[in-house]
Amino acid sequence: MTASEFKKQPRGPYLFDYWRWHKSVPTPLGDFSVELQMLGDDDTNPPDEEMLRRASELVRYAETHGGYILDIVFGYYLLAGESDWLDMADVPRGLTRETVSSQVREDRTLVVSRHLDWDEPYDSGIHVVPLWDEEHALSLDFRDGQIVSANGDPFRLEEGVFRCQ
């Protein structure tokens, strides 16, 4: 993966620069785009080697662990089914692991962010927006070759159901 494979995107409503990879990453949940985001104040520099290294690691993970990402999303759906979230969002009940992706927005993204003004300037994550929770989405924090938290909190899959720890 090289910087030349990424194209700078128009800012539009965003307050930061971001670059998108020219390929998508197929997974059992659907295709993911890959974005490199410059979130620090006035960071208009192109992607650096650390961002590219992290993006490559995320792509490899999604390609080899896409089933686990799908399990997490399906577990999150099962959690929503324990309350009235699905009904409020007009999402059908009774979806299976194989059909839950029909209720996930197509803007699935593998993201590496750079915050030059933070103590830890880089982070990596997997972003999915389920239709039953569009406001909060599902942001999976990726570190040391694995998903370590969801929306900032540790979690587990308990009999397939997403549970915060």
C-alpha cells in the first residue's frame, strides 16, 4: 500500500482532510472503504508511513477476520432486539447472521486517524452504521492486531449477543 493509491477527498461538511484508498475490501458484512483522516488542527499533510502501515494492517485484518466483524454486528443486532430499538428504527426482527448486513449502511469504513496534537497521534478503527442505531453507529477500536473495544468500551460476545463489560 502506497500513498499514491489514496486520493484526497473534498472536505464537504467535514472539518478535516481525508484520503480514500482506490480499492475496497470485501468482507462477509460487505465491502469496506479505507480512509486516512487528518484530525489535528491544521494538519493538511498527506498520509505518512505510519498511517499506511496501520491501514495495511487493518485491511489484512478485515480480509482474514471479516466473519468476526460480522459476528460483532450481528451480536449488536441481537442486543438491540432485547429492547424496542429495532421497532423504533423500523428494522425487522428475526434477521439472521447472513441477512443482518441488509440493515447496515453501505458506508462501512476502515479508518486510520492522525491527531498530531494528541499524546498518541494515531488510532485505527472499523466503522459500521447499523440502521437500528444510526445516531451512535458502531466504532470498533483496533490495536495490536485485534479489536479491543466498541464505542470506547470493552465488550464480549455472550452466546452471540453483544455485551459491554
